[in-house]
Amino acid sequence: MALRASLPMYDLFEARQWTDRFWSAVAVELRAEGISEAPDALERVPDHHDAWRPDGLLFSQSCGYPVATAFRGALRVVATPHYAAPGCEGLCYSSVIVVRESNRAADLGGLRDAVCAFNSRNSQSGYNALRSAVAPSARDGWFFAQTVETGAHAASIEAVRDGRADVCSVDCVTWALLGRYRPAALVGLRVLAFTEPMPGLPFVTAGDCAEAILDAIRRALQRTLARPDLAQTREALLIAGLSVTSVDAYEPLLEMERAAAASGYPELI
């Protein structure tokens, strides 16, 4: 069975040359570890959940929330990259809560009865983090007048910019990458607040990955991030470091979910 690799979470079209260069370097290091079938090219599929299918999965990146919930056991955490973006610290990241520049809200309380756009219910940055942030201000389990599921962070941003929604919550790395490579997408918008920092998007492999292979992938990643010839590539992708982690690092995301439910706000509504 052919091995597969993907990096679907921050794969902006405008930055793909850098994503491809990063993977090419990782693949070289994986082969040096004896994983001779490491693929030359990344797999790109329309639905990133399809990228996480078990057959032949060697390497990918996932949101931490599905790793800890729906894909728990199906994906194995390899490591968590650090990113150089406002809202990031070490292996943790935040969401930016975004409104139009014309919105007069001074804090989250000013968003009561607004229309909220979110990318997906299984998203930490777009859903779980925002639910946690507004839960203390919810009344009888309600905060927003309406919510709209968009399918992607970029689509949520577009919905706010175009006036179809008033607010969205977006991964701060996505926000920074869009600001660098697609700045027109952010015109007319502002960051109202940052959510609580949580462990960021992990690199993952198949859930049944053998321990020896897992260790080899980790060593390959560590060497890739230490290579001087890849400094420009890492900077272009905002990658600043790496922490070896496991699924246990993502327990705080579940605690965030449980706390919102305990406060009487189990859904983003």
C-alpha cells in the first residue's frame, strides 16, 4: 500500500510552494530514517477528513479538537508545531474573534444577538473556543441571534466582511497567513478579542502507527526544523519550533467543552 502525506490545515494556494518545499525536506529526512516509501508529493483532497483516512496514512496535520474527539484513536499525535503569529505562544494558539471595522462592539458582550459564522462544529478555533468565550455571557443557553456554518475559516471571514454575519472566530495562524498572502480578504475587518490559548494543530499519523515509526517521524521533523537551508521556508509558513506531544496534551480542549456545557451553554447559539 502506497503511503500518503498531507498538510491540509494551512494549505493556502498562495503559499503552496513553501508547503511543498517543507514536505520535500521532511520526506528526505524520513527516508534517512529508513521510511523509504515516504511520498514525494503531498496529497490534496477537497475534504481534509478524507486526508485522515487510515489506509496508508503516514503524515498529516489536524485540528486538535477532532483528534481528541471524533478521530481519537484513529489518528496518533506526532508533535505540535509552534507558530510565529500574534496569539501564539509556544505550542499554544488562540482564535481571533473578528468583526467588521464598523461594528461598535467594544468587547464580547457587545456581540449579543449578533449573527455568528463558524467553520465547523468539530473545530477548536472556530467553534469550541468561541463557545467557551461567550458562555459566561449567555442567558438561558442563548447568546447569538443566529449561527451560520460556512465550512471554512476563509468563508466565515467572507461572510462577516460581506455583512451576512457579524462575527466569526478564526485560528490566529490562518488569520496571519491570510494577512501575509491574501491581505484583500481582511480589508474592512478588525480583531475584537483573542480566545484562551490552547494546544495548536498537531502533526498526526495513523492511529495504528508502530512506536518505532512514530519515533522516526519525530526525529525527521526535528531535523527538518533545525536545517539552516530551510529557514526561509519555515518563516514563510510561520513555523517557529516543535514540541513532541500526545493526545493527552489536548485534554484542555475537552475541559473547555465541558465547562461551557456545565454553565448551561452546550451549543454555540
